[in-house]
Amino acid sequence: AIEIPFEEDFLPLLRKIQSSSNEDNDYHLQATDVFLSAFDSTIQNLIRGGKHSKPSLAGSLLLLDHITSNTAIHTPIMSLTKYAKEEYGMIVAVDGAHSLLSLPLEMSNILSDGSDGQEGVDIYLTNCHKWFSSPRGAAALFCSNTTIQDSILRQPAVVSHGVNDGFLSRFLWDGCRDYSAELSLPAITDFWNATAISVVRKDMKQNLKEGIRILIQHWHPGVCSGGGDNADMASIEQNSAEAGLTLVPLQLHAPMMALIRLPDHLSGNADANKSDRKTSSDAKRVQDYFYSCRVEVPVKCVRGVLYCRVSCHVYNTAEDFETLARVALNVP
């Protein structure tokens, strides 16, 4: 297994991305260059170190997060997949745990069926209990490449009836599972189809932005305020990462999820001496305090600084963010 040290070596480059036009596409193009540099630098270091040769990497598996769980960054999976296949002949699998519903997934444009010249993803996995809102236990596996279906995906973790009756059948039964979550999927799909998914995504994205504005106004008053008393969304979108308020520019975070730095008395300072650098133990202490106040939000420690990973679904309101803001200011 080879791990790309993205958080340690390349995350600061994402933070520095700026766009004179403030267009999302401009941010994404610059971010793609950073991701490709991180990937290629890691591989080239392995080759120079003698651990691998370029030919030996052909057929190896590259596993990507579509949306990173710890840092809530939207990864440019198609650009990385294209490069990994063309340059190194890799097989690409994508973990899309946070993607179903939150992103407009079109599998016909994402997957490769193994034909010559196809540059798509080979295996895509997602689950249904996050943004799609099913009960826990339902997930989805996509693969159009029959060669991979009958090799890498030939043997499920649990073998039961139908294992030799084709790709779908071999994953259908796996012992004594409770299938309630899977049986709920048609009703949930009907619900989302009846609610205009594009409108739902737009509303959640806009509500997240308003929630972020509320948190920054409470936790970091006077920063990104555009010269006024209140935090200004346009200033936040342009300057939040440079000011250290969000982990990366909002345009590079997931549409409905982002990392916001906690108030100064909690967050720590990665550029200071070791006494002011936070750890995962500090993150757990703060998260446990939130939970004791009936606030459910993950707290992440990234490079010695504490952030809240805030999410916004259809049921979240501005009052939820106001509550989080107040509780954080009272953490002992």
C-alpha cells in the first residue's frame, strides 16, 4: 500500500489557491494541478527510491476518495483517473461514501467498461445512509468492466447462495443480513425524484454558506467582514482559506460540507510552538463536550489546528448553526 502524503505536503498549496474571477471552475483547475503533482511526486519518489519501477505499477490499484471524509475536499477523480491510467496503467477505484445525492453522479460518464481508450473509473462504491438518507446498511457498487467483475470482484467478503450466478447475484445474499435498508431504497428514490434534486442540492449548498457565515461571524468577528460589522459571504468565498477560517477555499470543499476553524481559544496555532498545536485528543475532548450539549458535529485536527466539519442537509436550519456557534464559545 502506498499513501500519498497529501495532508502533510500538499494541503497548504490548496489553501493558497485564489481566483481573480472567483469562478468555481478556475479554483478546480488549479486544485487539479495540485492533486496531480501530489500523486506524481509520490510515485516518482518510490521509483527513485528503488521500491518500484514504472512498469511494475501497471495493474496496481489506485483508491481515491470522491469527497474526503476527514477534510471534506472534493477530489478531481476524473483527472486523476485519466493520468493514472495513461501514465502508469493503474486500475482505479473510488470511495464515494459522501457522494450519493450530494453530487450529480452520472455513472455512464464516470465508469470505464474496459474498452481500449476508455479513461473512466473501474470501480465506484458509495453508501446510501449519508446524503441519500436511507437506513444504515445499504450501499452500492458500480463496475462496468466485465474483466474486473470476474477477477478483483469475483469473491465477495461473505459467500452465500448465488455466488456463481453472475456479478449481481454473488453480492445479493450474504448470510443473515437484515435487508430493511435495501428494501427502503425504492421509496427513498421516489421521494428524491419527486423533489427536484437540482433544487435540493442548490438549497443545501446555499444554506451551508449561510451557516458558515454565521459561524465565522461568531467565532472570528471582524474577519472577512468586508469592512462592516457582519461577516460578508463574498469576502468569505474569496478570502476564508487565506485568513485561516476554512481549511481550503469553499469552492474546493464538498458542496454540502466544509471545515471551519474553531474559535481561537480552542483551535490552536499550527505555526506556533508545540504548546499551542492541538492533537486528536483535543479534538475528541471538544467533540465530546458538543455531544454533552446535544450538538452532533465532528471535530477534526488537521496539521495541529482544530476545525468543525459542518454539514447541511435539507433539515438543517440557521438556528442549528447559531446553536453550534454559541456552544463552541462556552467550551471550557
